[in-house]
Amino acid sequence: HQLRVLSPTLLELVLINTKAPDPARVTMWDFVDSSGMLNLPPASAFVVQANGRQIPVQAVGFKRRALYAPLIDWPKTIADRDLRILNGLYLRLSSPIADNETVEVQNPAANVWPATMSFVDIADPNRWNPAFHVNQVGYMPGFVKKAMVGYHLGSMGEMDIPPSTFTLVDTKTFGTVYQGQLAPRPDVGFAITPLPYQKVLEADFTAFRTPGEYLLVVPGLGGSLPFLIHDGIAATGARAYALGLYHQRC
């Protein structure tokens, strides 16, 4: 379990749990009934404090998906089952959290999680945020370099991310080496309602060509996982291609 500060007014409480085979229910955070109806705890069930000051919760959302579910080879038994479920509780706050404040979410009635569990995080300006999507293989200095910022909050829909500046931060010095503007990048081609990926923003840093290891950072949101800009990135594609040919005996 873990707390993440997604934005100054949005928190994500993460819990990984499991369930036995049907008709068993999930072990915790069983907020969805057999008909698919959502029944969430009220906002009043949570107490949020930032450096000791209390911030009211305005709204609660929920997301659940399978995180890890390996195939079981026959004739292994059900004892080999290892289903892990990723649950996300989302709390929208009435006022913002400031950078570097220590945030704690409590459930005084202990009816959402036991008193032994703790949800605490620090709003570090460079903290990792799952809303950032960069190329983890890396980028070639002279080629196109783009990243996306967007996140789905389950029953709350897509995360609202206002257009803002972004910076590239050197992971060694934590100094800013490049700055640009996030631009709307809604996806196209879907014919479902509601349309997905409509609140995604794009960071284009193609003009930056200096090799190194960097973070993509947006004020108030934190940053991405570290990534490389380096000429050697092309070798990873060549190596994967060569290994594919080798292992298929082509």
C-alpha cells in the first residue's frame, strides 16, 4: 500500500490485494458489487493532513485492475494461484498541497483499512508520478523526442491536467536544462462513449539534443521516471532485432 500525491489537489491511495477463486470476494476495498455497481465510502471517512493542517476531501473515486496473474501450467493445483489486484482510491481535495509538505491520509473509523496501515507521502517537486509516460528505452539526440502526460482515475474519469510548462531536469545535478510548453494531445479514432484519452498533454523536447539522463518535470505534478538521451539508444533496437532473428532461427 502506498500514497501518491498526483497533483496539489489529487491523491492516489494504492493497495495491492488478492482474492480466492469465485465466489470469493476481494480481501479488502470491496467497493463493487456483483452487478458492477460502485459503493464507495463517503468523503467524510477520510482525514487528510498536510504538515499538520487538515484539508477537506471533496470527492472520492476508485479504480481496480489485475496487476499480476500468471498462467498456471497443468497439472499444478489451485495452490499455485497468484492473482494480485491493483486498487486505487482517489481523493479530490478542497485546497492545494504545497511543495515539500508531508501528507497523511487517515481513516479514523478504521473501516476502509486497518489502523496498522499508514498512507504518508511527501510532495517532493521531483517525485515520480504515474501520469508521466516517457520512452524508457531512451531517445536519440537528433530524432523526435516526445512524452505524454495523462492518467485515468477510474470512476472519476480522466485526470484534469491544465496546459503548463514542463522542464527537463538533469538527474545528477537536478538543474533545469530545457523548458517547453505542454500541448493538448487528444487521441482520435475511437467510436465509444465517453471518448478516451481526451485530456492527454504532449511534451515535445525534440530541440534538446544534449546526451545525458533526465527527468520530465511539471510544476505541482512531480516528474517521470529517469530516461536517457544518447546515440547508443539505436543499438537497443538493433540488438532486439538481431536476438529475434537468432531465437527464431531465421
